[in-house]
Amino acid sequence: MPIYTCDPNIELNGITTMAFIRNVQHAEIAPILQKHRMDTIDPNAWYPLQDVLNVLSDVSQTGDSMSNFVSLGMAAVQMQFQAAPQQLEGLTLADLLLRYPQVYQARHRGGSAGTISVEQPEQKHIIIRMDIPYPDDVFYGVFYAYARGLLPKGTSFTVKYDPRIPRREEGGSETIIHITWH
């Protein structure tokens, strides 16, 4: 059973936490949210990241945890698209992802919530390296949603874990995601 943990002083902003109640898998995780008293979220508040991770630890025990995690990640990006569409206007996927380490840090306060680094080795290839306390599949959903939302309509793309490197949840030191498009 995965148990996700972090420094108890770290907090996550409410707009990101809203993904718990605004995702397509909400009905499946609603009892877990009620158990942890996170079934009502204020987008302007800050929430202890450990409380969020406790919910995610319980979600990891559901029969469809991968879909639940991906859905949560995608919903977090949708919250960003809805909350600040003017900030995203005109940005390419590469523009946003190369800035993503700062975006990630800005969503947290009270300490380090881990590290994310992004590189662009080729024009249509992004590599993301993560050493963060979240389930890998949450951030698979985040990056899938960014690709879907920021690439030109009709662009074919793939988001995949690096098959040569064990992910953090498989005992590796970091999780690596590749995004490519044509």
C-alpha cells in the first residue's frame, strides 16, 4: 500500500485542491474525501499537503487508482485553465512546461514539495524529471492535460513514462515523463 508523505509544514493552494471535487472520477473517490473531511474545498484557502497525500494514499487502494489519479491531475490543469485563461493565452506547450518548475513551486508553500525539472532536447520533445511526493499517475494526468490543451487542435502526441528507468513509485530516484508530438 503506497503511503505518500511530506514535510507537515507544506501546504497546497485551494485552486489546485479543487481537483478533488471537480474531476470525472469524483463519485468514486467521494467517500474517501468525506472520510478525510476534504469534500468541501475553498479555492482561496491553503490545505496541508499531508492531508491531500492522505487522500491519495487511500485512493491508491481503490480498484481504479490509476484512472482516479490521472483524472485528478487532468482536473487540476482544468482548474488552472478556468482560473487564469489570460495567463495561458498564446503559450505553447513548450513555453509552459519549461516554466512548469516555477508553477509547481508556486502552488505550494511552507517548505519544499520536491523538485521538477524540464528540458527540451528536440523541438517536439519535452522530458520532465520529478522527485515529488505525489503519485506518478497524478502528474501523468497533469502533463497529458497540458498537451491536450496547449498543442494545436489535431496534433498527435504521446505522454509516456521512460521505460528504461524505474519510476519513483517503483523504487527509482525520480520519475521521468516524455512528451512528444508531430
